[in-house]
Amino acid sequence: MKKNVSGEAESCHGSAFSAICLLVSVRALQIFLSLATALVLPAAPVRSTFSTGNTYSISFVGLDGNKFSTADGHVTIVVLTTPPDREQARTVGDRVPDFCLGKPAYRMITVIHFTGRHMAIGRRMATAFIRHRVREEARRLQARYDAKKISRDAKSDIFVVTDFDGTVASQLGQSAGATDFCVFVFGQTGELLAQWHSVPSVDELAAAIKKPD
């Protein structure tokens, strides 16, 4: 009888220990992915090969499986970022003009580019963490909607693409291994209206996004 009790106690201890290990592993992976990306130092600054005024039809698949294109009738802000630069991506979102909020004609797509190779389990864990961040950003955007009396679910206006193999970054004109932070504005038919390699000012972004009358 004592043996059974001891065995059950040992089993419970093992389960608790495994759960703790899993939580520690998830956190360690998040830190590792961020540090690994931050430590990649390109030999020289890498710039986009895109030219303002040219038309680019680029396709994306969002975190939830939704498909988008830069030439599908929307004015689209595309932010290409790596995990360490996520605060810059947030700042771009905060600077999107009020006249865009809640209007389907405008949208912002954040492409999170991971450098290096990641196993399937690492991708799943990173994706789960990103989904958590999306929920946080949705709450922030919803507060902005509520302040403007916009009756719309903010989460439906947050679009995120994960790029683990560099495919999307390549479509956006980035060389293999590049970790540039880039912001693009595409017109309704894919015309590149503006691009920056830093966070644009409120006025710069508004001037580029506003559709011609």
C-alpha cells in the first residue's frame, strides 16, 4: 500500500516537474530566438531593391491562413521586421492616420522575419507567442477604436505574417540573411507609393497612405 502511495506521489512530482520544464523551455526559446536574430550582423547595410512608382504584386499568407496581395484593391502598409524590432513595428501601427481606422480600404500587414533555421517545434512555440502578442495588440487597437467611436472588432484589422524561411523577405527585395527594418506603402494596384528603412513620421505616413481624390 505504501508502495502505491509513493508511486503516485512520484508520478505527481514528475508531472509537475515536466510542466515547469516546459514553461522554462518556452521562455528560453523566446529569448534564444530574439538573441540569435539580434546577433546576425550583415557585412554591409542591405537596402531594398524596390523602386517607388513601380508596381509589385506580392502575395502573403497570414497567421490565420488568410491570403493577401499588395495588388488586391487595398492601400497596404507592409512592415518587415525581426523579433527584436517589434517595438518599432508597434510604433508604425500607432502612427497610422485616424482616417484609415476601421476602413477596409486600408490595412497594415506586419511580416515577422526569423533568420536562421528553426525546427518544427520551435516554429510552433514562436507562433504561439506571436498569437499572444496579437491579442495584446488587438486590445490596444480596440481602445483606439472605442475612443473614436468606431464600432468594429479591432482584431479583424490586425494582419501578421510569419516568415521562417526568408521567402517573404525575399519577395520584399531583401537579400538572404538581411535583417533590415522596412516599411512599404503600396497603392490599390500594387504601386509602391513610399518606403523607409526606419519608422516614418506621422506626417510622412499620412502623406503616403492617403489615396488620390
